[in-house]
Amino acid sequence: MDGSRRGFLAAAGTAFMSGLAGCLGAPSGGDTDDSLDGFGVGFETIATGFASPVDVAFPEAFDGTRAFVVDQPGRIWLHDESGLRSNAYLDITDRVVDLGGYDERGFLGVAFHPEFADNGRLFLRYSAPKRAGTPSNYSHTFVLSELTVDPSATTVAPESERTLLEIPEPQSNHNAGAVTFGPDGYLYVAVGDGGGANDEGRGHVDDWYDAVTGGNGQDVTQNLLGSILRIDVDTEGGVAGDEDKPYGIPEDNPLVGRHGFDELYAWGLRNPWRMSFDGEDFYVADVGQGAWEEVNLVEKGGNYGWNVREGAHCFRAGECPTETPDGDPLVDPVLEYPHSGSGPSGIAVIGGYVYRGESIPALDGAYVFADWRSGGRLFAARPSDTRPWPIAELPVEDRDGAGKNVLAFGRDPAGELYVCTSAQSLIGGSSGMLSRLTSV
């Protein structure tokens, strides 16, 4: 990668929808994985009554006995041996933007420090009203913050909150929101492209090369949008410890000492909705725009194509590049499916986890995920020598009252999987549920 270039853009045309259709052709269901066919799964209700449960965490400190459910309007709820606690574990509704109807903003993610039992540190990702430094014509401010609490408490207060990172968000959508610790002990933070359509417009980089813009997804110098960040929350001061940052930067981050933001780990993403580790493998689901949904196996310095490509396909009419002008590859996803067709399909991928439990042996080693508005369909795939990997649908034979809008997944220390659902696409009410995935 030539550090003198701000973007990694490639030649393509400017027409959008008509050119997109011509480039992609008619969507089809693609290959399926026969090894995962022939059995169904069920949902076992764990907790109910949420407005919009968008994340669930099972800190290792509690050996699977405590589940922390993030409810989008601004609360975390604790489920433990006694059931769902009647009082919220944490309430930051006064710090989150006001929500109503359909909204992609809100309280979007939580991560517990690997040594939470000793240090009580947890990390929050939410959408705040516009703070200082966010332009007046922008939507809101992305916030990543830290709390230090009593690890054994069943309710905590946000008085100890310390802001680690703020990012101005031009539009209200594409907020990503997942935060997770990797096996290296660093905190990984998903950041959407800023919203709107095509990664263009107010707040989106007009970074031209060969007369084509790649938007925030392909820019690494003007903002942090459209990327995965990796930071060291156990140190401060950036890379060398002498910068004005409340976190450290791993020295081997791909752009350290080069032209670009030190925080960046990977880029070329649109709206990475949920991510997870399975050992060293790093799965990041990225919501597409008009034709394809994708899941990426993310590696350090990887460029996953947006907005030059959508999935493994060209986003615009004309030449469909496979690499940047500097010769770096645009990495194809390991999983993709179209918005229509006879096989797996949907409109917004919901990233999941690799199953490592014992209750569903047939799923061992399979990555389980879903689509938000496909009637509650679940999918699974195992690694393959070729990309994209074949996908199998997992018929849900017993929903146990769970709604058909899948919002998120979780995995406990034993490797069992959990599903967050809602009966509606709007925020509000109490139809949100946390369920455990079971065999039937």
C-alpha cells in the first residue's frame, strides 16, 4: 500500500442501481452445505420483556451464570441464577439519543474486560446527542466509554464513566456498535460508514482517484468510519505513550508509522453488525445495500471492498476491480447471500458465532448467523477451501414464543449459543426475548 495516497479507490462507473443490476446479474441462492441439512433447532426462552435486545454478553468471570442483555433504548439487564433482575443492571438512557419507531442508533454494545473479576472494567458503545466537535448538521456522536464497577454487583451506576473515543456521525444509520476483546487482549470496535446511501454525501469523503470515489469505507486518513478499530485499553498515550489519547495503540496495527489512522485494523466496511472471535478467527458480518449480504473473515490490514464492491461483486457499473490502485487486494467475503432467490436470502445480515457447545453436536464448528427480516431464518456454514463457503438453513422448529426479527447472538463460556429477537422492527414495547439455541 502506498502511504502517499489517502484512499484505495479503483476505476468504476458512476451509475448506481441500473449499473448494479447489470453488474450482478439476477441474484440466486448459491451453494448450500448438505452436511448441515436434515435437522432442526429450537429456541428455549431465557428472558423476556425487552424493547430491542441488540447484544448479550457472558463474562468469563461468572462461568456462564450471568448474562448481560443490552437493550437499545439505554439499559443493560442482568439474568442470573435467580432469573431476570427486576432493576436494570445499568441505565444510561439519559446519555443516549432519544429513540422512537425505527432507529439504528442507541445503546449498541458492551464488552467486559477479560480480567473483569479483578478490575471491574466494562466498555460501552452508544449513540449520544451531538457533542462538542460534532458538526451541527450531523446526526449524533458515536461514543466508546469505560466504567469501573464492583464486579459482584447486580446494579451499577454510570458515575465512573470515562469517554475513550468520540466520532461525529453524519447520518443516523450504519452505526455498527459491536465491541469485543480479541484473544490478544485488545479491544476491537466496529464502526459503520456514517450512514446514508452509497457511502456518499454529507460527512462522506470525496477522495477521488482515477475519477472514482471510494467514500469513507476506502479512506483511512480523514475519519475512522467504515472500519474495525483495535486499541489497547490497558495503556494510554497512543503508540509511544506520549500522545493525548486515553488508550494505547498496538505497535503492529497496520497503519502505525504509515499514512493513516493508527487505530485502524481493517477497513472497506459498510455497517458491520456483530462480530465474534473463534480462537484466532475473526468473523465480521457486514450489512449490504441493495443486493448482497456478507460475512468476512477479517485479518489485520484487510480491505473488504465497500463501496467499490458489495460482497464479492462490483457495486457500480463498469470495471469490477479486485484490488486497489496500489495493488492491495479487495478481500472477498467467506459468506454471502442475495436479497432474493431460491436459497438463503434476506436484507440485513446478523452476525453470529461458531458453535462450540455440546447440546447440538451436529453444529460443532459451524458458524451460525441470521438475517434480520427474513422471517427469523437461521443459517450455518463451515469453512471451505473455496469462497464463498456453502450455506445451509437451520429450520427453527420451535420458537417458544420468540419473535421473528433476529437482532443479535451470544455465546456462553461453554460454547452454547443464544439469540436475541423481537416481534417488531420498531423500538418499543416488550416483545424482545433472549433464547438459548437447542436441538429438537
